Amino acid sequence: MNMPLMTDQIITDWQPHYPKLWGNQSLRLSHSLANSPLFTDAALAALIDASPREAYHVNYSQKTPGNPPKRREGEIKGLSGAEVIETVKNGNIWVNLTAPAKVNPAYGELLDALYAEFEDRVPGFKSYKRNLTILISSPNVSVKYHSDVPGQSLWQVRGTKKVYVYPAQAPFISQPALEKLILGQLRETDMPFEPWFDDFAQVYDLEAGQMLHWPLNGPHRVVNHDMLNVSFTTEHWTDELRKHYAVNYANGVLRSKLGRKTLSQQVTGLSYLTKLGIAGAVKFSPLNPQKKKVYTVDFQVDPAAPEGVRDIPAHRFEK
């Protein structure tokens, strides 16, 4: 079932100086989607009902202060979308719907509309390979310290969460760790973290009707306040972001295959062109280190179980 989009501007507090900050500094903006019909319980339940197995993740992590030590992968087999939503409200789980636009085109229209606004407002900003992922999470759930490969924003629709954003530079993200992340040798949530990193974080209480955009690869972690949270992330690529991806990809290959230690991250000049060729040659050859991600599924979402989680025999899920 398609639902109408709001016709007014999505970003409601844009300022003339924001283009200078976009992509260079963390930027918190207000948006008009907190009351969108696309994010009601009924709409989300319908989306869950229609999403195939490869289009969602559901995770559980122990409630501990700071950085959660372990994240488990689960499944929602045999439950209605409405039952899943109620379990999230009372449990300790995090549901990611990774392909809502394929299930309901209205989410794709929303994605196009919000990027059209940014492209209209930020001179030279042209994005592609965009994606929207919906996050439905329990009260007090935490998401581990991690970094993302594409350009990334977090949009809060319901509830409030605390977001810690760290500098996108060493020691918060090392060059070898970033290379392994891009090569698929390190998962986002396996980034090294030290508690003292928090002393250097920008901390935001992100409320319904606010979004947050941060610089490329900026490490961050999230802690929900004591309420159901509904948010979505958007990711995108630009020509400039692809240049950084290619350089770090090639650097990762040179470091792992040839043992190179000191590697430039410049995206201009002969060095960049050489690395662009290396990245292209390896990525589209049998030498490509990137493989499909394999997840170990070891719990079932269960409304009757403590924290909404029932252990099951582990099995593997490939995506």
C-alpha cells in the first residue's frame, strides 16, 4: 500500500551557511517527518510483513553501559509485523529493514525527495547509489561504536536517542582499520573502541523531528532513551566519496598483499591515478577480497520470552 508523502520541505531550519558545513562538520537539522504516515506502527508492521528474509536484520545485545560487548543476529519467523512491533516496545532488540523502497515505493520517493533538497541547497552536491534503512529499536538499546563506508545520515522519527560522534581521524579510526572495513575484512561494529574516546565525542540527544549528518567514515555509537525508537539512516555516494573509497581500497590491498606500511590517502595526482587502477583491477578480478557477509543466527524473536529473545540452534545466513 503506497502512502502519500508530505508536500512541504523536509528540512525545516536550513541556514545559508550550512553548505560550508555539509560533509565537513557534524550537522544537526530539523525535519518534518516525525508525523509522516510512513512511520506509524501500522505502516511499519505492513513493511515487516512484506519484507523477505534478506531484507531485514534483527539484533540483540546485552544492556551494559558504554560499548556493548556482543551483538547477536536473530530472525522473526512466524510472527506478524504487529507482533514484532509490540515485542520491540517491550524487549531488547533492534530491527533493521534494509530495503523498504523495494517493498513500498513510497519510501523510495521519500529518499529521492530528501536528496533532491540537499542537492538543491548544497552547490556541487550530486549523489547516487542512495539507500534508506529503517531502524525500530527497544528502549535503552545501544548500538556499538562503528563507522560506515558511504556518506551517512541518521533521521530520528519517534523517540529520543543519544548519539556520540567521534573525529574521523586517528586514533578514533586508524587507516588500517578503515582499509579493512572497506575491503570487507572488518565488520562495522568491530571497530576498536576505548572508553576515553567519549571525552572527545560530540554528544547529541537526537529527538523526533531531527536528523544528524557527519563527515565521511565518522565513528559513532548510539544509546536509546527509555522509549521505543523509530529512525532511519540514509547513505549515498558522490564522485568525491568514491575517490576516497578507491584510495583506501587500493591502500588496503597494498598493505595486506605487499606489506606496505606508509600509504598516502591523497585523491589527486599520479599516486591517486595509480591506486584507482589498482582498485579497479582487484575489485573486478578473482583477487577481490570482498565476500558475501555470513551471519550466525542464534535467536528467535518471541513476545513471550524475556527481552523478546528465545535461543535457537545456530544456523548461518548469507547476504
